[in-house]
Amino acid sequence: MADIELIIKVPENNYNQIKSTNDFYLTAEERLIKYGTPIPDNATNGDVLISLYPNLKYTIQNGRVVTTIGVASSFDLDWWNAPYQKGGKE
């Protein structure tokens, strides 16, 4: 079965408490939050990809961002720098 990626909002004080708690005392759901990848406010599409793939290497060539995410990928520079929309358009 494939994993499902979710974007959820967690109050900052709860998140900080979960992050600082020993795994032994956390529920399975809290461990998922603890080891999830936070998406910063005002992130761009490129910021999100870099957050999800911290070892991502990329170059800018002819107005495109060229990366290797498993296979070589290319993104329009305007899309790369556009604001990320959490959960789609609201």
C-alpha cells in the first residue's frame, strides 16, 4: 500500500511539545507529526521541494530549474518561484 502525504495544521505550542517529547510517550499519530516535514510560511514551490528532498541538487539553465529527483526533472523558473499553495487553492 502506498503512503499518503497530508498537510495538516497543528498549533505551534502542541507541535513544539511533540517535538521535545521522547518517542516512548507519543502516540503513533504524534510520532508522524514529530517526524513530518514542516512547510514554512510564504514558501515557494521550490522551497517545498527542497524541504522534502534536503539533498536535492539543482541548477538554473535557460530559465528552467533542472533537478534530479530520482530522475532528471525540469521546472519552469516562474513556477519554481511561485508561492506554494498549501492544500490547493482556497
